Amino acid sequence: MSRFAEPQDELFRALNSSVSYDFRLAEYDLAQSRAHARMLGARGILAEHDVAVLLKGLDRVAEEVESARFEVHPHDEDVHMAIERRLTELAGPVGGRLHTARSRNDQVATDVAMFVRDSAEGAAALCTEAMAALLDLAERHLDWPLPGYTHLQRAQPVYLSHHLLAWLWKLRRDRERFRLCRTLSDELPLGAGALAGVNFDTDRATLAGELGFASVAPNSIDAVSNRDFVLDYLSAAATCATHLSQLGAEIVLWSSEEFGFCSVADAFASGSSIMPQKKNPDAAELLRAKAPRVVGHLSALHGVLHGLPLTYNKDLQEDKEHLFDAVDTLELSLSVAARMLEGITFDRARMAAAAADEMLAATDVADLLVTRDVPFRQAHGVVAGLVRHAVDSGRRLSELTEAELGELAPDLPPAALAGVLSEHGWLETKVSEGGTSLARVRTQIERARAELEPAAG
């Protein structure tokens, strides 16, 4: 018997069905079904014989899933109904007993929470791999100078190791966000029923322990409507993908002929269909382009959830495709980034030549005047005048005469200016914590290495 006198329209069936993509949750659905069956037996809600039949049938279904022999039928609406249908085919009418004391509403929330937990752990591990690749690069290029940029204009010189470590700390924050997401998805929805709880004295705490959840969701209404953990993952993924996009953008710039600072390995580059000389950093470009895709999934799910009344609404079915694609996109992007970084090479001479631009020492010259009791704003103006004079006359700062210095910067002894402009002088003066001097970079490296120790993870 059915509540409905007419069959579903085929167009509605196509719109309503999610099994084509949510079958990805099968392993989680099977795990929670086994735990649920055992709990029902332990509480005396199902007979021991029925539980044994259910578990045997679920094991056979799992074998079919794992070996890709499971056949999804056209009328299987979702992964839950597909598994229940196949279980009933194998176990007989007792298969219908498995749904005792649960609803697809708490079932799907549990499946998705389990998927998010594993995905968050996976993303955190991939962040660690990319961090390790960056740390290795930093250690191998410890004292290689290059310009640091603001507004994409040369600003102040830094060591390449210092610049690479900046990306490591961004990924460290990404890793922490995924770890937090893992924690925030650790309340078990199963047992909440459709929305109000169930009419049986179930043991949700045992279910939570068996399925690896830290605790039980305390409110049945919240348990079935909650998708915060999906938003949490998508938010962390969007930020991480944005970081990878920025990293990709720098590699694209740095590998251009105009910069010439680095070259990606051939394995992560492509050629041109018409220009034989081209070596395009396509992997880096794709990292740059993937971020808005992930951000779009976050925005889309916010759109699904905003204004949605409690508790379960079919709208919630739209969480999965956004989540699954974001997971796949981010995991691939992180893996590519780590591998690409392992094979990248840098041109020390090209970077050093760019970092030797004396104009990059302007702030250091101003700070020198500060040490001679000149207020910084006044010192800034004096050095700006020196820079303008040098640029207008087509010379470097070190080529200005003593007479010119005496007129434009009377508080700046030529010998002191020469000392500031000496090679690497302006790098090693950055002695503040977190700065680019070698001593501070070595401290950073030690901190970064500690972040990668197993005990830190």
C-alpha cells in the first residue's frame, strides 16, 4: 500500500533521486547499519536471530559494494534505499526490520558527518605534506635573496626561505581549521529519528562509541537539521583553496620570462599546440583557478540553508554534490601543490640581481636616520628626496656624490649610507621576531619542523 494513488512522474523521479552521487556514502551507511543492528539486538528491540541475519546480509552487501558488483536499480531513490532493498533481497523480510528506531533523516546526517570527519582528517594530512615540501625548499634555499613585493612592486629584499615559510604558516592555519572541523562533526545524529526521537529505549552512547563519535547530539531536532559541519568543511576548504590559488599565482609570475625566478618541473607543465618554445606552468594556473569553484560550493550551500525552517527538508539533499566536489577538488589541488613544489627549481643569480636593486634599501636608510635622532616621518621625506634625485639623474643611491648627500641629507654620513647599501646588509638588519634575518629564519625553521613532528599532529 502507498499513501499516493498515482506513481511519481518520471521528471520528478529524476529530480528527486540522489543515488547517482550519494552512493559514495555506502561504506558509512553500512557501518552505521551494522552498529544499529547490534544495538537493537543488545537492547532487546530485535531478536538475536534477526540481528544475525541482518549482519550476514549487510556483510554480503558490503562485499558487493567493495568489489563494485553492487547494482543500483532505477527506482533506488538514494543510497539508503538501495542498500535496504538489496539487504531485503538477500535476507528476506527481516531486512525491513533494520529500519526500526531510525529514519533516513538521522541516517543521512550520520553518513555525511562520518564522511566529513574522514575528509577533514584527509585534508589536514595533505596540508602537512605540502608544509613538509615547503620546509624542505626553505632549508635548501636558506640564504637566497630575492625582492619582497607589495602592490607587485619591489619593496624590500627577503630570503627565499622566509618567503616560502610564509606559505607554510598559511597551510598550518588551514590544517588547524580542518582539525577543528573534525572536532565539530563529532556528535552522533543517529537515534534522533525523523525529528522527535524514537519510541524505543535505544543506546545512542554505545552507537557513538562504535562509530567513533565523541558524543551524542543532545537535541533530536538539531541532530537531523544540522549541516554546520558541512559548512565548516567547505569554509576551511575555501580558505585553503584560496591559499593554493595565491601560491599558484606567484609560481606563474615567477616562472615567466619577465621574472625568471623559478621553473616548474616538466611533469607539471604543458606545451603549446602552435608555439613549440612554450613551457606553460599549467598546474600552477589550475591551482589558481580551482579556488572560486570551492568558494562557490560554500556560497551555494549557504544559499540552500539560509531561511530553511527546521527540521528536515528535501533541500538538504543539495549538500552532497557541493561537499563531494569540494573534497575532490581540494584533495587533488593539495596533492598537486605538494608534488609540484618538490620539483620546482629557482634561479639564484636572477633573484639576487633583482634583490640587489639599491632602491629596496630605502626604508633601511630612513631607519638609519632615525638612529641619528631624525623623526621617522622626516627621515622618510629625506630618503624620498634622495630616491627621486637618483631616479631623475639615472643613478643608483650609492652613486650620489658627497656634495649631493650633504645638500639633500645633511644628517646622513656617506660612510653610513655605504654600509647600509652593502650586500645583504639590508636583509640581516631585520632582526625582529618573525623577520627575514638568517637568525630569525632559522628560528622559524625550527618551529616549522616541530609542527611536522608526529607528536604535533
